[in-house]
Amino acid sequence: MKARRNKKQVPSFRKLLKTSKVKLENKLKNKQFKQQSSLKKYRKEQRKLRQAVKDAVSKNPIPLEDPKKIRPVKRLEKEEKKEEEEEALPLDMMDEDDLQLMKDLGQKASFLTRDLSSSEPVHAKKRKHERVIDKYEKIPRTLQSAPEKELIHLLPIKDKSGIIPQTREKLVIDSNKDEEDREEELELEEEVTEEPVRELTTEEHLIERKKKLQEKKMHIATLASAILSDPESNIKKLKELRSLLMEQDPDVAVTVRKLVMISLMELFKDITPSYKIRPLTEAEKSTKIRKETQKLREFEEGLVSQYKFYLENLEQMVKDWKQRKLKKSNVVSLKAYKGLAEVAVKSLCELLVALPHFNFHNNIIVLIVPLMNDVSKSVSEMCCEAVKKLFKQDKLGQASLGVIKVISGFVKGRNYEVRPEMLKTFLCLRIKEVEVKKDTEDINKPKKFMTFKEKRKTLSRMQRKWKKAEEKLERELREAEASESTEKKLKLHTETLNIVFVTYFRILKKAQRSPLLPAVLEGLAKFAHLINVEFFDDLLVVLHTLIESGDLSYQESLHCVQTAFHILSGQGDVLNIDPMKFYTHLYKTLFKLHAGATNEGVEIVLQCLDVMLTKRRKQVSQQRALAFIKRLCTLALQVLPNSSIGILATTRTLMHTFPKTDLLLDNDSQGSGVFLPELDEPEYCNAQNTALWELHALQRHYHPIVRRFAAHLIAGAPSEGSEALKPELSRRSAIELFEHYSMAAMTFNPPVEFSDSKRKDKVLQGESFLNEDLNQLIQKHCTEVAHQSSLDFTKYLRTSLK
């Protein structure tokens, strides 16, 4: 029976499993509650003990009350009580010794101040405090035990004897030990720092710095060569190299940071792939891939992240320079900020040009464009040159479009108060080769293939078969084609030009007195043939208004004339517009050019003449051509030699373009009237009644090429014969000759030839015979020109021909 009862009392496995969890939880809760309650009791007792000790040590006797301060009512009450007490005390029965003792006790503060009505003895409080202390002493001391272990309950095991619960101990980390270890480490560091350091001399300091710098250079070179040798395996070393940008050694911090910036820039240029890396989708991350693919993915992710951090570091360096705030570390001085910022900007410019296809290119553009308008001239020029280089090498136009958008927004945001160099970068855009004659809608239309219904209606069965094969082949060719399609390129160029012209027209409308106007007019002159025909009338009216206002400089007015004729020479041929006012303006202002500051404007004049007279030969009358040739020959007398050569080359081209202008080489007058050189209208100045006497004066010019051109034109500008020009002169355009024979370097071009050997030796010895002869020759030439201009032209020609 006992065995049966025992069997009934044994619970089942499921019941035991259910109850075991509850029991364990309850046990844990009870244990925690007991710990908390005992801790509270212990704290309470400690608090009482501290209070008791404090009272026992620092308690002062309460001073006796002043009888004068007691109110009369209280005094009466006290007297009544005193009388009652005196009546209650059996003084007659006390001895003299007892009375003396009572008197002595009465003089003590503790006897008088305590409450006599209470039955508590005099030293009751003291005993009470003693009881508290005794009670505390009786509490059993708990020795320092091992750290409490937390139990982790595992699955139970079933055995013959029954179910055995399984647990595992988890050690509780003691934070006190960690704090002690840290304190010890700090103490050791303080001891180390407290050791006195010997001060180095300047020479020793320089040697030490050189040694440190050499070690850092070797470390940078080792890391860089390892990354270049195997980028995929050593991509993590980029982080180690990038960490050197935070170099804290004040002796070599600036130099090391510069070296690391340049090294990382070159590394990214070399190891970056020729495609943009996109982030992986969740589906791509979950799919199983080969080891090679996984290695490539890790390389790409690491490269993109390190490239991003590197760009952030460069941006931070530029910001530190702009804000001019010292950091807490104080490793780099304020003076060194500019040097670091310039290297950072240079690195950004290199990456802008070298990696236009890679990630974060738009972020680099956003950083570079504001720096194009920077106060520092070196930084501004660096950024502008980088943008120009990007425009020149961008074949498709995607990167150029991104830069143009940011520049246009920046110029508008600054209310057109920016450097003109920002807009001059537009001149380097590679859009001059594209003919944008279609509308944007026509450009965007992709090629459509015929539908099945259209084929069935228009084509036979065999034709449909051939058409299907042809369309399939065309699709495959489009997919296999590596280069971008012409349609996409044309679309990008059209969008870019629209933004450029919107910027130009805003400035023409709102900021006509802005220093940006010359850059705008120059840009319009270059891209005028790409402007939509609808804007031609309004644009020509604006240009003429600007010229007539008189607010423009001479060079700006020339740009206006050049823009107007570029418009009319392109799509403007179909328009019925008379540009006579622009011809008149140029003819009237030609004499503003001279050998001084305005000599640079000769190049624009040569470009204008090419567009106005040579390319529009059918719309130019003979009278106009004669007037311009005469005025150009007169202008050649008062400009520098390279300008004279360019003007004479233009005159030669005009004489070939208009053959009847050779009558200017004859002294016979054609028709009635007298030449009026002071008249500003080229059509009515009677240029046919004059002659090119200036060519004879130019034949005695000190520059040999000017003399050669003058002799060539007097002979009628022949293509063959003794008076014909050499191919090196005849095949070049007027602008090329102007640039080739420039005297910007303050040297004679070509060099002066010496005929006498003795004279050559004297010049080599330091004598200045050549300068004296040249001065005399120039003075003689000027006097001849002044004298000849006062003579009668026909008489001078007769004498010169004889």
C-alpha cells in the first residue's frame, strides 16, 4: 500500500515540467524580495546608528531661559507649579547633605531643563543610544563572498531516478574591479607623464622631425603599394591610410595630412572601376553567390564607403579653413589651414575631372562650384580650370549638364554678384559641333517599329519576314553598341544650352551694368547660331539698345556686334533684318584701337570683320567693302606690328573676296564726289575716289612681315609670282597671324637680323647701337606718316609710282 501511495504521489513529466518553471520563478522572486527587504532594513539601521552617534557627539546643553524674557502669564503658571512641587516635596524630612546635593544638581543645566513630569531617568537617552549600538554590534557580519551567479535554466534530463533539472551558471561582472583597474592605469600614466623631458635644441628638433617624417612617408608608401598591388584583398588598408588624415603629432601633422590626401586621391583614380557602383537590393543580398562574386561585392562596398569618408574629410578641411576656428586638439595652426584647404581643393578638382562617371560626382560639383567664386584667387582659378577641363573632355554631356545646373542656380542665388570667370567657363562647352535645329519634342521621339497591323496592310508576306529580321538585328545592334546614342547626346546638349541661355538672358534683362556682361556677350557670340529663331528679333533689339546706351566699354560693344552677326549668319539667314546699324557702329569705332590698352580688341575686330564681310559677301555692297578696306589700311599705321599683320591679312582676304576693290590701287577716281574720311556712314563716304597710300608708308615699316604684306598688297595680292606670300603666311588666318607675332613677351618676333659682324660683336659687348637705330627709324617713320597725310593723295601716288 505504501508503494502504491508513493507511486500516486510522483507527478507526471508534463506536470513536473509545467510546475518546475512556476516554482523556479517563484523562488527567484522570493529570493529577490528577501534581498531587497534585508537591504532596506540594513540601510534603516545604519541611518539610525549614524543619527545616534551624531547626537551623542555633537549635542550641546540647552541654555537657561532668561527670566526677563518670560511673559508674565507663563511666569505665574510656573510659580504655581513650583509651589505645588514644593508642597509635594517632603523637605522637612531631608537631611542637610541631601539638600546640599539638590542645590548642586539645580545649578546644572541638564537637571533644570529636563521634564520633571516624565518618569524617564536622567540618562535614559544615553542608554537608548547604547542599546542601538549594542543592537548593531549583535548583527551577524557577512563575509565578502564570491560574486552572485545568475542561473540559466536548460532543458531537464530524464533518468531512472526521475527528472533532473539542468542549469548553467552565468558570472556577474564586477564593475568595481574594472574601475580599480582603470584607476591604476591612470595612475601609471600620470607617473609616466610626470617624468621630466629634456628640451631639444633647434637642430636636434629638426633632425627628429626629419626622422619622423621619413618614417611616415615609408608607412604611407607601404600601404599605397599594397593597395595598388591587390586592391580587392587589401581594400581594408584604405581605412588605415585614411586614418593618417587625423595625424596628431604637431611636428609632422600638416605635412603628413597633405601627403595622405594626395596619395588617396591618386589611389582612387587608379583603383576605381569605370562604372558607377549601386547599392544592393534585399533580394540580391539574400541570394547565394560564388566566392569571387562575394569578394568583388565586398571590394565595391569598401571602396564606396572609404571614398565617401575621404570626400567628407576633404570637405571638413575646407570648412575649417573657412570658419577659421581652432580645434581642441590644437595640432594644426590657423596659418596651416589654408595650405591644407588648398591641397584638399586640388584633390577635389582632380577627382572631378578624372572620375565623372563614379559615385558622389554630383557632391563634388556642389563643393567645387561655390569655390569658383572664392575670395582667394588661387582657389578660384584652380576650380575654374578644373571645370573648363571637364567641359572640354566631356563627350556625352552628362557631367557638363550637372555642373551647368549648379552654376546657374548659384549665380541666381547670389543675385548675379559673382566672378565673371564663372560664366567664362561656359565658353569651353563642347556644343559648337552639334546643330540643334529641331525642337526638343522631335529629339526625344525614339524610333518606332511598325506594328503587326501596319505590316499586314502595307507589306507582303515576304516583306514582313524581312522586316522582322531587320528589326531584330537593329535591336541587337543597339544593345551591343558600347557608345551612347546620338539622340541621347543631342538631348543632353539641348538641355544644357537651354540652361546657359536662360542664365545669359536673365543677366541681359536684370543686370545690364553687371561685370558679368562681357562674359555674357562673349558667350552669346559663340553660341548664337544655336539660339532658337523665335528669340532673334528681341535679342537684336536688346543688343542695339545696349550699344546705343553708351554704358558699355569698347570691348563689350564689339562683343555685341559679334553676337548680332553670329545670329544673322546662322539660322538668321531666313530673317529679313537689316544689320546696317551694326556695320555703322563698327566702322565708326575702328579708330578707337591703337597701340596702347585697346590693342587687345583687335582680335575681336578681326573676328567681327570675318563674320560681317567675308561670310556675308552676298549681302555686302561694293561701297561698303571699299570703305572698310580704306579704314583698315589707315588703322594699320597706329597699332602694334602683330595687329598690323592681322589687319593687312584681313585686307588681303577682302580684296580676294571683292575683286573690284583693286581700284583703290589706282589713282584715277571713279565717279563723282570726294572721299570723306570723317563720315561715319560707310555707304556714303565715297571710298571709290581715294587710294591706299598707307601701303607705301607701311613698306618702310621696321617689322619685316609688315613690309612683306604691304608690298604684296601694292602688287594686287597675287597668288603666284615674286610678290606672292610664302605658304606659312598665306595659309594662316588673320587671327592666327595676330597671335603668332604677338609682342606680349616684349621681344621682337621674328628676331632682328644683324648684317654687320662688327656691329653684332658690339651689341654682344653691351653697346646699344640697335636701340638707337630703332628709335631713329621709328621717329622717321612717324614724321613721314604725319607729313604724307597732309599732302594731296593723288600727287603722292604719282611721285611714289615714278
